[in-house]
Amino acid sequence: MRRLAYVVLWLFVLLIPVENTVLLGGVTLLRLVGVAGFAIGLFALLSDRQVRPLRRVHAWMLLFTVTVAASYSWSMAPGATLSRIFTYLQLLGMTWLIWEFGGQKKRQLGLLRAYVAGSVVSALGTIAQYLLKRSDSPQGIHRFAASGFDFNYLAVTLALCVPIAWYLYVHDRRPFARWIYGATLPMISFAIILTGSRTGLLALLSGLLFVPLSSARLDLRRVMASIFVLLACAYAVVRLTPASSLERLSTIPAEVTRGTMSGRREIWREGLAFARDHLLLGAGAGAYKEVSRWGDVAHNTFLAVLDEEGIVGLVFFCGILIVLLRMVTRMPPLERNLWLVLLLTWGLGASGLSWEYQKTTWFIFAMAAAQSALLGVRKRTIGVPDLRSTRYAGDVRHGPAGNRAPDSRPGEDVS
């Protein structure tokens, strides 16, 4: 039953980057798979009567979710808040499924592969829209995205795939798999540029940082391959992208220094003014869009949390990030660099998007917690003396698998 729960979880992660593309009767397939996965996970838990002990980061997640639920009592738009409460409960359930059934290294790699596979599908959908000249953007601005996706949302979703795909490239020993992961980066980069998202471009550049940061684990041949991949990404951006998209992306410096950030500056000013008047509790989860003068979300994750859950909710949300950062910094160098780059990429995307209730956000949080816990256990197990044991009398030796060798007395040879 636990194996079945993992299979459904794998399918759920696969569907995260293609969430808005596959619909069944107006409901996303992702939601249906999520409900099925949670039900199967509960049944497996009841059958085995075993549960993994949670970590501190899960307590912060629970506190934030409780704050969201409590905001219904003072919400300025109760209907929107009730819908958002159900969303957060689903996100909390997804986090638990990843923690409970994705604790093994093989399964964690499988979930990362599922996210990359789903991202490739959305990238191919974006490229297909470009080849068919189907653009939903205003006339004169050629922007493309897979069916059902917002340009900025899709761009950041794909940007998060970049360091994950390269991590799998470094980690995988199969030559054919390496070629697939290596080819993923130029294709994803091209799809991100086709969206014309300036936030997505910054997130892409952040994600590509992991390529040189992982070079210490590569031999000369794969270092040359990484240089080739970066050049291929640059070629995809410069030579294949429509001129109108490049022109829009070239305005990033001007927009940051003296522009309106596509109207976001005015939206942020209103959000800050609203936060000053409702600092403690906010408008209620999901309610800010209903009471905003612009009728829009805050377009900044941290400002959105402050406007909807107040300073209390913002403290709990930032607590999740702080605990995750502490966990990540204790990981081995390769994984530490991966998750630092992923959190940086997510942060750049979150600076221009309201991503606090998106499945992609909580997937990154849940996977960071799961992998850091796994590697932390190994660090404590392998080569670390158990000083609490009353039988300890000198150096404790460990076998290749991390198990303790038989206790020995000074001068005895244990082989």
C-alpha cells in the first residue's frame, strides 16, 4: 500500500508543472490525483500504524495553516477565504505525503525526475504554441505559453526545473540519461524566453548558477559538457527567440531602476498602505483581491501574506523559510548548493508573483525538508561516535553502510 501511495504521489508531482493544461470536467487532474493520493496515504498509514516523526519546519507550516484557517473569523471576503483554506489544507497534505512516502533517496530522486518530466511537457507545449504562432498576449507583443498558463507563472515554474535537471545530470551515471538532462536545459531556457517574462528570465539566470557551482563534482569531460550546455542556452536565447520577446526582456534594467515594473510599483504601494491599516491580522486569506482597488493580487509573495494574514502570518511564513535555510546549510556541498539556488530562484519568482499558495512553492519546501532530513540522518550515522552509550571506550568504527562495528578494546584488531 505504501508503494501505491508513492506511485500516486509521483504522478501528482509530474502533474504540478502541467496543472492548468489537463482538465477533467472543469477540474484539474492534479486535484483529483491529490485527493486520491491523500486517501491512499491515510489508508497506508492506518494499515502500517507507522508514521515518520515530523520536524520543526512542519510545525511552522502547521502554524501558518492554522493562521490561514483562523483568518476566516475576521475575513473581509469569507467565501474567498474558505476556498483558500481548502487550498492550504491540500498543500499541507501534499507536504505530508512527500515527507511520509518520499523519505528514501531513490524515491526523492524519482520525485525530482517527475517534476523535470512535467516541466518538459509544459516547455514543449510552449514551443508548440510558438511554432503555431498562437499568442494570447496583446497585439504587437509576442509571448507564448502552454495552454492554460500565465506567462510569468509558467516561466518561474520552468526556471525551478533548471537546477533540478542539472543535479540529476551530475548524480546520474547512465550516459543516455545524462544526455536527456543536459538537453533539457537549452529547451527549458528557450521556452522561458518565449514567455517574455522578465521575472522568469531573472529566475532562469539564478537557476543556471547551479551549473558552475556543481563543477567540482564533474570530470573534465563533463565540465566541457556543462560549458557546451551553457553556450547552447545562450544560443537558444539569442538566435531562436522572437525579436519582440528579446526587446521586452531587454527593458529589465530600465524597469527596475525607473520603470513601473508592468504596473507592479503602484500595486505594491497600495498593498503596503493596506498593510499599515491592517497590520496585525490582515484582510483574511484570499480576501485581498476582493478588497483591493485594483481588483488584483499583491504580486509579491511576502506582501501578499502580510496583506492577507497580517504580521502574524508573515512571521510564520518566514519561519518556514528560515528553518529550511538552516537545514539546507547543513547538507553536503552539492545538495546544499542545489537547494540554495532553488530557494534563491524561488525568491526571485516570489518577488513578482503571489506564490504563497501555489503547489510549486510547497513542493520545493517539502522536498528541501525531506532531502535535508535524509542527508542529516546519514551525517549523524556514519563515522560519528555515540557518546551517549555506556559501552563507548575509544573510537567507534563504522562499516561501509554506516553500521557500528563490534566494540573493541585498546590493542585489539577488529577486521
